[in-house]
Amino acid sequence: MEKKVGIIGAGISGLLAYFPWPDSVTEEFPNQHQVLDYVHSYATHFDLIKHIKFNTKVVGIDFEGSSNQETQSCSIWDGNGEPFSSRGKWKVQVEDTQSYSSKTYQVDFVILCVGRFSDVPNIPEFPPNKGPEAFHGKVIHSMDYAAKDYVSAVEYVKGKRVVVVGLLKSALDIAMECSIANGVENPCTVLYKTAHWNVLDYLPWGLPLGYLYLNRFSELLVHKPGEGFLLSLVATMLSPVRWAFSKFVETGIKRKLPLRKYGMVPNHSFHQEINACLISTVPKNFYDKVEEGSIKLKKSLSFSFCKEGVMVEGDDAPLETDLVILATGFRGDKKLKDILVSQTFKDNMVGSHNAIVPLYRGCIPPRIPQLAVIGFSESLANLYTSEIRCRWLAELLDGTFKLPSIKEMEKEVSKWDAYMKQYCGPYYRRSCIGALHIWYNDQLCKDMGWNPRRKKGLLAELFQPYGPMDYVSP
């Protein structure tokens, strides 16, 4: 019997890894316009656009069939580990954003490809009467700034005293654009809590970072979820090498960027940074702008708003400003939670606030039937991570393999939770697999019946970086 699958989202969480880039793209790191053209050409080539309902907002999804109590009492999906069930279907309620008409679809399986870096901003909390409402200027989130075209963005910040809150990619890029627009007359202040190992390039001391962190040898240096005694012993014995790799990269970054001069050397290791997927590239000439005074760096554990601008902890006078841009990230977990109607499923989706979002293989919420998530947990190359997850999910839907019991899935999730808390520090909830992506891909390959060893020869298997081309075919 034919089954209907509803895919919510039309972003990059699709099969993109092996689709060739056009010859006109010669850069190692394509810009945003080239990536957008690439995704569009993929959709056009495979005639996908006719299957996408644009200008459509999903109001909510609700599971109809088994009661919550029945669903929660199950020990395995559908009693046999299969993705489809006769016990119920998903009701997907949508709204046309142009006509405001509504419609309901009924599907057997839902795939949430809603992304985690959009729509639901992470807004800091402030004491009463000390939030944005106290400020007489403008407060926006980085996503509002990013929604503008380049000319509109420049006009928006031109002639204004701007404070950018944050120190990752969006904050760095916005601060750079503000400095170009306003110069030293109206310097842009970057207000940050934690310094990060932001890089100028991915070649510390001229050695590609992939040879240090994206091969099997690098994964021997850390304790892995579900590893046996031998691998655990190897990781313990090689821990000095792990420390040396991190220090090697850190000294390379400090050689290229004046971190010491501006008090920007992080207190944590580069190893933690890459495990938490917090690596950002510094715009070219960023520190030249700091040197000339068009960008000012200011560290503070907390801040609040007042009529004149921003009150920084430890300062006697407010930082007078006209515009505050919050480059403070997004709430991807809340985005997943809010799309569900059932409160039980909402709670099951996000799990405990002091643990990672519970997704088996980074895709399946164990206690929500007939639903998968693609594109939530991060890696250092989200395109190809989403692609292999899509292939894994397609094999599951096609019946190639079955899911283990709910308890076994939850046990596996808890192992990854322990790993991320050990190596990602306070950023474990980002669910980053960046520094352990080969081990993760091995698990997907074994589920699908693929050989997880993708290289030719032992030395290549150990020391060559793994990438999208290694997973082109079974």
C-alpha cells in the first residue's frame, strides 16, 4: 500500500553531496549566492520544484490515532521497529501566507527539515525594565539584518552608533560591514561574553585542518559513544597527542591574529571549540578595523538596556548607541517543539534542558512515532551530514533495516549525550558531531548495510580526511 510522506522545509537538508558544482565556481569556499544557485540548480535538475508548496506556513502537526498513553507505552515503533504504522497518521495544518487560507494534509510519516538557524531567535533575558523596552533606540536580531539586501543593510546602519552583541560568524560579519559603512566617526562596538578561537583560514601553520581533525586517526584520540575497551584504552593513551594537536592549532591562530594584543585569547581549548562546532572565520582585515578604531571590542559577562543605550556590567556610564544588533543565535529546539500540537510530544522532542535533544542517529525522536528530523544536530559540513542522514532515512522508509527498541534508542542517545558533555563543555546542547563525524557515519553505514571503510589502503583510511565524495555510493 502506498504511503504518503510529508517533508516540512525546502532548505539544504536534501541529497546534495554528489551533485556537481558548475565549472564557474572555482573558489574553495563558495559565497552565499553561489550556494543558493547550486541548491536551485539541484532542485531544477531533478524536477523537485513542482513538489514544493511555496508561501506555505505549517501552523502545527498533530498525530491522530493512538492516544498519547498508548504511544508512550510502546516499547518499539509500531511494535516491530518499522517506520510506518496502521495505528495513526499525522495531520499537517498549513496556512497560505498570501491568501491566508488554511488547509490540512494527512500523511503517514513526517520529516522535519526546518533548520535551526532561522525563524526563532535566541533573545537574552533581562531584569524588569532593563530590557529593549527601556532603550530609546532600535534593537533587532541578526536575522532581521540578514534579511535585508546589501544596499538596504548599509543604509540602515549608516551614520549610526552600532553595538553588536556576540562574537561568532554573524556578529563578526555584521561588525565588519558596520565598520566599512561608518569608519572611525561612528565605531561599531562588539560586546561579547566569551572569546572564541575564530580563524582566518583553515590552514594552521600551512597544514589543512582536515589532517588534524577530520580523519580516523584524530577520532582515535577521543572517547567515543559505544566504544569497546581497546578503543577506550587507545584514546586514554593518546590524550597527550590530542592536547598537542589543539595547542598546535592555537599557536597557529595566535601567529596570524593579534589575539593577545586585544585580550581575545579564549580560556578554553581549540579542541573544545571544534567539538562544539563553534569555529568561525574572521573577515579579512577585521583586526585592521580594530586597529584603526572603527571596531571596538568590549568583553562583559552581562549587560542591560537603558534610555541612552547599553549598560555594561562594571561600567559607571552607559554605552551610548543608536542601534543594537543581537547576534545571539537561534532556538532550534524551540522551533521543533512549537510545531507539535501535543504537549506530550513537545516534551519528548526537546527532552531535558540539561541534556542534548534526544534524536537517535541524529534523526529519530524515540518517543514520537512516524517522525524524523533532518538538519538539527550540527557538523563541520552540514550539507553532506544532512545528505547521508537523508540516505539513511530513505533506507529506513524503504524497509532496508528496522529501528531498535525505544529503550535501546534512548540508551544510544544517552551515550552521545555523555560524549558531548565531555568534549563540548557548556555547548553540548548544540548536538555537534563535527569532530566525530566518521564514527557517526560508520553507524549509519552499518545500518544501511554499507562498508564503513571508504578509503583504499590502511594509511589512507587512517590519515586522509573524510568528506562527501567518500559516501557517493554504497
